Amino acid sequence: MGGARSALACPGCGQPLTLRAGDLAAAALDCERCGLVWCEAGGLRRLVGHSEDLLDEPPVSPPSMDVALDARPCPRCPGVCLDRVAFARPRGPWIERCPYCAGTLSPASALPLMRAALARRAAPKPRGPAPEPPLDPDLPGWRPLSLRQAALAVPAALLAALALRSFTLPSLLLWGVRVSLHELGHATVAWACSWKALPLPIGLTLVFAGRSWAVFTGLLASVAASIAIGVWRRSAALVVGPALFAVGLFVGTFALDLDTQEMCVTFGGGAGELVYGAALVLLFHHRLPPRARWDFFRWAALALGAYVLVDAAMFWHECAQDWSRIPWGGGLGEDGDLTKLRDQHHWDELKITRRYLTLARACLGAVGLWWAAHLAGAWRRAKLSGARRDTPRSPPAGARRATGTPR
């Protein structure tokens, strides 16, 4: 739990910083929203157990007038931007430091990396040639999107996906992605009903109808572990997403009869293309664990998710306009999903197209709202950075100049 609020605002989101639990000297403050930790001069060394705030001091040089676009403001010194410095060389992690008051800003997840760097430095050096150090999973560090990226990335990806639909070769190359998400949609609904299911990226999902207590227990344990990790990391996504799946798990397992479960699993294939395509677009804005290298791979996920979402949404729009476009056939000697919905569950053409089209509009609407919210956040960060760049970087009255690194 956070402590009392301080008069300082978080450089990342503008929310008031709170006193870190157990820190009565107020040398370390937390942001409950974005997980950043602000330490006054000398506060970081108390958190990591070192004699100085940095394991390797930066070279002594005057602060640079060239301020990076994503530089955050110092919550203590008005008109001063934080410099990005390495806590330890050559493996980091990197933190942000005020060149005047020597306060430091770092994500809470970087504190264990600092303690590990301190332990490596204190450990006795091995005899013989030292092994080549592995790459630091936090380098390159996660950087929030600039205003231009936040404004153009998602709309450009959706428009490019719409344009690619008219070309045969890109559509054939990307068809496998849509098929994979289609089968994953079948499997996800089957798992929510506690069925055994194995999605295969060849247009087939092995489904074993009937409740399996092993599947139910395993999924429930996974959901509980994800929620616990989300609470520990203060991640809303790791709490809300698994909690919603847990609700669906109980409803699908205990509130639906076998016929309704089969209908939902059949419907889940086309729904998976829309929902998982939208999920890849939404994940573009979020940070994943460092080992995922999401700062790079999120661009590929955005492109693939946008294509699947747009292609599936336009497909159902065209089917709603002309029912003869509905594909009734199936593969491997079995009826297709839409044939099963029509013959076994008595869905007519209007009901099929209307439900898929409604889901497509809901997914596109969620993408639009998510994009607008993150665009507003990027605009707020850019506005604060612009105001700081217009302010001369002169030290506040009574401030003592600290060492910094030129950009």
C-alpha cells in the first residue's frame, strides 16, 4: 500500500507521488500508477545498499542544452530535465538523474537489477579469462511512444491493412496468421468451458467435448498465479484480464449446457480472429517483460494484428451485404463452422452475419478508444517536454550542481 502523498508530481504521468512504505525519511517516493520510484539525493543508495547513488559515477561535465524529446522533468527542480545515466557499466541498468539536485528516477523493476549489479561487483573475480557478459535484458530500455508515433502508428497500420486486402500475394502470405488466430479462438472458448483442446496452425483444432476437471483446475491455478503476479507488479492488465477469464471459466463450465458450449466453441473461431487481432493492436501500447524484447517486436505484432482485424471485419461486412459470400464449406471431410451454426444450432444468414459484424464493430471501437487514450497521454508528455525545452536550464535558487552526462 502506498503511504501519504507528497507535494511532488510523477514525471511520467503527473500523479502525486506517495511515500514509499517504510521510508520515514521521505527519501524515496512511489508512483502508484506507472510504477516509477523517485529518490532524493542519497535515497537510492539506501534502497540498493550501496555507499553512493550510482555504482559508476558519470563523467563530470556541464548539463547539455540538447534535451531529448522524451526527457522527463525533475519533480524537484522546475524547468530542469532528467539525464539518462547508467547505474553500472557496461550492463546497466539505466536510470534518470537530475543534473542539479542529483535526484534519481527509475522503474521499481530496476531495483533488483541494481542490487544484482552491486552483488556482481562485490563478488570475487574468477581466475583466468572472464566469460563474455550476457546481454542485459533491460537494454535497450523501454521508451514510451512519441507523440508522432502514438498519433500515426495505429491508424497507419489499419489503413495499410485495408490496402493490402486488394493484393493477392500479401493476403496469401498473411492468411496463415488469420488461420492461427482462428484456431486459437476455438481453443480459448473450449478451455473456458473446461474442455480439452489443442489448436494447430493448419486450420484444425483438436477438441474433446465434455468437462475436464484437470483443465478446470489447471486454468484456475494459472489465473490465480497471474493475478498474484499482477498485484505484486501493480499491473492492471495482469489482474483484470485473468479475472475476466476466470468469470468466463465459471460461466462456461457450470452455467452452460453441452449444446450451448458446442455452439460457443464453433462461434469462437471467427470471433478469435477479431478479438485476438484487436488484442495484438492493443498490446502495441503496453510494456511486456524485458526478455520479450517487446520494444522491437510490438511493431510486427501491430502490423499482423491490424491486418487480421481489418481483414476479418471487412469480410463480415461484405458477407452482410451479400449472403452468397458466406463460406459454408469445411475441410477434412467435416462441416465448416458456419454450416454447423446453420444446421445444428439453427442460425440463419442474418443472425450469423449480424453477430460477427457486431463483434467486429466492438473490437474496432475498443481499438479506437485505446488509441485515443494513449494519444492523449503522449500529447500530455509532449506538452510538458515542450514547456521544459522553452525554459532555460538554469539551476534553481540554492540548488547545487551535480555531475551529469551530455546527450
